[in-house]
Amino acid sequence: MAIIAIFVCSLLGAMAIGVPIAYSLIICGISMMYYLDLFDAQIIAQNLINGADSFPLMAVPFFMLAGELMNAGGLSKRIVNMAVALVGHIKGGLGYVTILAACLLASLSGSAAADAAALAALLVPMMVKAGHDKGTSVGLVASAGIIAPVIPPSIGLILFGVAGNVSITKLFLAGIVPGLLMGGFLCVAWYLVSRRETIKTTHQASGRHVLKTLYEGIWALLLPLIILIGLKFGVFTPTEAGVVAAVYALCISLFVYRELKIRDLYRVLVSAVSTTAMVMFLVAAAMVAAWVITVADLPSEIIALLEPLMDSPRLLMLLIVVIVVVIGMAMDMSPIILILAPVMLPVAVAAGIDPVYFGVIFVMTCAIGLITPPVGLVLNVVAGVSKVDFVATVRGTLPFLFAELLVVALLLIFPQILTVPAAWLAS
């Protein structure tokens, strides 16, 4: 019990006084090392280096770069244009466009903030002009943006795979159905919300225009197919898939769409490098705490505390989901994964829960934390891009947040919805 108290108090105490999360993790590791009489500066340095020295983690910078190239090179814009041509004429069609485009963009970049920012810039002005409430429109964009960490290629699933030593390929394939379910439930929520609004509908696009947008967008759509087929048939690993995605996005942006100029590459590379540096340092710092957690056998302490729930996996999963949702109100997704995955995963496995199933539910719940106040990274990004009051954004998000929590509840009650397709795709 004492080691759990030191873990929680040192981590939360450092964060409470404004220490950045990465340094808070190092302080937490040092505090536990002192308690166990194991302090050694060389161990800290070795774990920092080993934390970032990981072949699977090399997928992160490549997928980050691919996402930046797609936004700068016009792939994101063409996906939105294609969705508008297909369903934009339906009543409330721009909402369905947002959800469809979010699912397609999620299969390209894996970054919730980047996808939500792109969708907000492109679609919120169109939705407001059509007569939709601005807060509701922004709320839908934010809620659709968090599909990105669930559908592959997902940065969140990569981090969970590394932190929990779980197959990233299996996590990727298992994330497809839950991500699509999130999109489906958002469509139902949008239908219920938008039917009470007075909306201007656009004329149905001609067959020629639809074909034109499909032709222009086909290059963007080929990328998720290439990645999924390659992973399914073992052509490349998730890390190699990141390289394929980055090279493909670069070639399409430069030579097919020709919206990315050579002079723009420096800006795109700097943006990708800055984001990657933050994530990688966070991972390296988390490995210091993870090493001490392993040495102190902290998971066994947690298992002892949760022993009454070990015979009821669904109840245990519900408790973990509630804990992650509450923590997600105050912390970003990446640190939650890196801090809690090494602690919670052994508990789940001891209760007989499949680690791939646990990983997808865990990352989904962390993603939902991106749209829960007061922190809500995606909420802040979308509110800033759309120039909408934060409170109005939170209010507009609520019906869609509820819909996504229903998806998690459904997967907790009926795990087969996730596990059966995941087993078939991975076979």
C-alpha cells in the first residue's frame, strides 16, 4: 500500500505544482526508487535511453509526418470534398460529411487533434452557413475527431502496444470495428439533434461531379487500404507501415495533387519533429517509472486491492473505464496510456481479460477524455480554430459524448462485438 501511495502522491503532487508531465514521471520514478533504496542515476539514464530506443516506436514519427504531409498536400481536403459530394445534399448532410470524413481521415493520420483541426477549418463555416448551431457543429467536429486514436493507424494504440508489450498489428486490426461503431452512433446522435433545426440543404451533386471527386480522392483512399492489407497479410510491420504512409503521402502531395511545394517541406518536417519530440520524451520518461513499477511489483498490490472484482471481468472493466474517464478530465491521452497501461494491463490479464480487447477499450476511453472538460485537448483545439466560446463547445459536445460512451458500454456488455472481428482479421 505504501508504494501505491508514493506513486500516486509523487506523480499528482509534481503535476499539481506545475511540473511538466514528463518530468513528473521522472520525479515519481525517483521517489519510488528512494523508498525502495534503489536510487541510482545510471538506472534513470539507462531507462530514459531504452525508453526511446524502440523499433515499434519508430512508427510514431513516420505517422506524424504522414499526417502533416496529408494536411499540407491536399489529401484531407479532397476527402472532405468527396464526402460532401456523396451525402452533402441530405438534410443535416454536412454533419454526416463530418463523421464520414473523420473516419476516412482517421485511417490516414491517427492524430485526433490534427484531424479535428482540419475538419473544423473546412466544415464548421459551411455548417453554420447552412443553418446549424455553431456550438453543436463544433461539438460534432470535436467528437468525430476522436475516432482517430481508435481506427488504425493510431498513435494511441502504438503507445499502448509499446507500454503493455502487446502486438500493435493485432491492436490495429481490433480497432477497426469499434472506430466504425463510434461513427455509426455519432450519425444516430446527429440525426436526433439536427432534425429539430431549420437547415438549408444543397442540391444533390451530379453523377459527373461525384465521379470527379471520387477520382480526385482515390489516391487518398488508397493509403488506408495499402496499410490494412499490408498488415493483414504480413507484408510489413506497423513501423514499416509508417514509412510507407509517409513516403506515399509525400509522393501524392508533390507529384499527383502538386499542392505541396519543395519549399514547404522544411515547415512540415519541423512541425512533425516538434510533435514527435514531445511524445518520445514522454515515452522515455514513462519508462523510468515503468521500471520501478515492475521492480516494486506494483500490479500485484493493485490486484490485491481489486481482488473482490477479479471474478467479474465486466465489473472490473467498468471500474477501469470510470477511472480513465475521470483522469481524462485532467490529463492528455498519451500520459494516461504511458502511466496506467503498465499498471492496469497485468490486473486485467490476471482477471482473464484479453489484452488486445483491453487495449482497444482503454485507448477508446482515453480518446473520449480528449473531449471532456476542463482540459479536453481536442475541445480546446476545435474551439480555438472555430473561434467559439469553450463553454458553448462543451455544451454542443454533450449529446455526441454520450453516444460514444454508449459504444464503450456496448463493448463492455458484449465483448464479442470487438473480439470476434479482431480474431478474424488477425487470422
